[in-house]
Amino acid sequence: MSEDADDPSPEENKEDASDEKKKKKLAAKFSLIKDEEVLIATKPSVFAFFSMYVLAIVVGLVHFSFNILAVADDPENSIAAFIKGMIDTDLGQAIGFPILIMLVAWFNRWMNISTSGRWYTSCLIMIALFPFLMTMNGFIGEWFFGDGEYPLRFIPDSYPYKVMGIAWPVVLILFTNHYTRSFNYAVTSDGIIFKRQFLMTRSQRRMLYDNITEVNLSQGPIGTMLRFGSVLPMTASGLGLGDESVGISAAAGMAPAVNSNDGVATVATKGLFKMFFGILTAQRTIRTLRPDPANCFYNISKPDVVKHMINEMHKEKSQSSQLGELKDLLAQSLDKKEDTA
């Protein structure tokens, strides 16, 4: 009877098999070494890139603002009436919309937040250029080709603001969701792992506890309210943080280069384009550091638990702790020798 009582139940066997399967899955996911065990596995919170969702909504509102102004009553103010008259035309919308989106892109770059990277800036520039290019394509086909054969006539000559006012935010939100899910973090028995798998790129970084010099916790107002934050393990070289001291973005390189054979007018035109892209994509320089999603536990849920676990493992694995244990063992050995003597 006692032997039967000590045998594990089917439920316990099922739980053990499930735990073993989970461990193998985590080991394969984070490429663990022999005898290494995942203590905590986490990823960025759903609201980790909250500003990206806000920017997607702003892009949609800019699209619909042109339709709202177009159907509004004629204003009494002459300047407002002129602006409304411009918006009511295809050419006016094709010029006004890019200007407004470019202003959003410039302000977004200037803020130096999670949406200020080259991906979102390039996307905003592309969104701004679509209506202008489509309208100009229609004018070129009408002015130079008339009813003749025009190879780009299949491209619509009017930009569907209402449709794209829904399509672009949906695309940006899906992009943000995929970007958020591309990061995975783990606290293991031997170190901490930062893994990123986004589109066709993949990277993984392992940081040993011996190399950690400091563990910081960063929470903004939204993170405090929604209970998420970033845990930043730092090394002596500063690994774990991204420098925010950035001046000019990559989009400035989109401006045309000046050649030695260019005339004065061409050089002046290219100079204006270069200045325009430089002003648009410039960022204010901040002498500070900010969390990098690829090198820290970026805006994760329950950051206090992760920080506490890292501190505990760092204390256990650090050289100072091991030297302390060695000192205690030597002291105990000397005490035993004195007792035997």
C-alpha cells in the first residue's frame, strides 16, 4: 500500500511531461548551453511601443482632416478661405498633405522617442510623397500625352484619402505589433539573453553575470500606470544602453548629390533639397542614454521581479561572492586544524 501511495499520479506525470516539454522549447528558443536553465522568460509589453500606436492614429487623422476641411462651410476669414480653396483642388491637396505629413515627421524626429528611428521616418516620407507623385503622374499624362499612349496611365491620378486614412494606420499598427513580438528576453542560471528576430534579420546577445556592473530600472508615467518598465543591466563598457546623442538621420542622404558638371541653377536646386531633408530629419542632440530594445529588458511587465532575479543571480555568480565563500571555507578549514591540534 505504501509503495502505491508513493507512486506519482497520472496528473503529476502529465505536469512533469509538460514542464519538460516547456524547458526543451525554451532551450531551443534561446540556444541554451549544457545544464543552463531559464529562470524567467519575458518580452516587451503590449504597450511597450505606445508612441508608435499614437503616431499611426495621427497619420489617419491627417488623412481625414483634408476631407473634413473640404466639406466644411466657407469661412469668412480670407486666409482660411484661401486655404480651403487650395484644399478643394487635387493639386492643393497633393501639396498640402505632404507638407503636413512632413511636419509630423519632423516633429517626430525632434522628439527622439521610439518612433524617431529611420524606419518610421522613411515610412512617413513615403506616405507624404504618394499623393504628390500620383497627382503629378496624372498631370504629366494629360499635359504631354493627352489621349495618346502613356506607359504610367494605369496609376490612379487621385489619392484615396479616406481609404488610405484607414489602410496606413492599420499597416503601421500591424508593423508595430510585429516589431514588439520580435524581441524575447531570458534570465538564465548562467546569464541574461536578449534575442531579436525581425523580418529577415536575427540577433542574439548573451551577457554573463560577472560582466554586469549595475542594474537600472526605468519607468515613465505611462509605464508606471500600466505597470511596465525597462530593466537595464550595464557592463563596464556601457553595453545595455543606446546613446541618444544623434544629430542628422539617414534620410538626409536621400538628397541628390552635387556633381562637378552641374550648373549654378542645378547646384542651387540640389542645395535646397539637401537643406530641406536636413531640416526635416534633424534631431536634437541630448547628452543622455536611453534603453535599447535589443540590449535590455525593454518595457516588460513586472520589471521589479526581473531586476530582483538578476541581482540575486549576480550576487551568486559574481567573483566577489565566490571569493567570500572561498574565504569562509578556508576559515572553517583552519578552525578544524586548530581543533585537531
